[in-house]
Amino acid sequence: MVKKGPRRVVLQATSLAALSDGYVGRIIDADLKRIFDDINDRGTDMKVRELTVTLKFKPDGYDGLSIGAATKVKLPNQVPPVTVCKLNTVAGGMVFNPDCSNNPDQMTTADLMPGEIEE
């Protein structure tokens, strides 16, 4: 009978996901999903998304070392369109149209009385 020892894997690119009891692979997968969700939500912006995986190797002074891992996701900022306002002293401040961010004077169907809509 052959006596088996502990399972050992050589650290290579293909085995990185198994580090920290597989947790490294799980956080990379979670971050890839964040990137996928962001691109799926607003991918027409043509901006870069970035995933950085950092591995830190700390020798113990003998024949061992510890490996720490961290990930970081960089997504483009969410930038809504600019809202154009008017100064209105009667209203006591800046006014804008919540239905049309680029024109505070734009009328919408919500501004028309029933029966005023022309066909």
C-alpha cells in the first residue's frame, strides 16, 4: 500500500483561483460579474473597465511563505446629463424642468390641461 501525503499544487497562472481555499477565484468571479453588469447596463459609453489582482508574497525566512491576495475594480464614473436651470427671484431660487434636463422652459404633455392635446 502506498502512503499518500497532503495534496500539493504548484502555483501557476492556472492555479491562482485555488488560493485561500478557493476564495481568490470567487472574488475574481464576483468582480468579473460586476464588470459584466456595468457593461450590460451602460456599455455603449465605450469606456474601459479595469480589474486589478494583487498578490503579495511574504517569505517567512525559512522555506515557506504566505500569499495574500486582493482585487480592485475600477468602473467609469456615473455621469448624468447636465441640468440647465434659470434663476427665478419670484420662486426664490434656481428652477429646472425635471422632465427635460436641458430646457427649463420646455412644455410637456404633463403641462397641458385635459382636452388641450392636439392630434
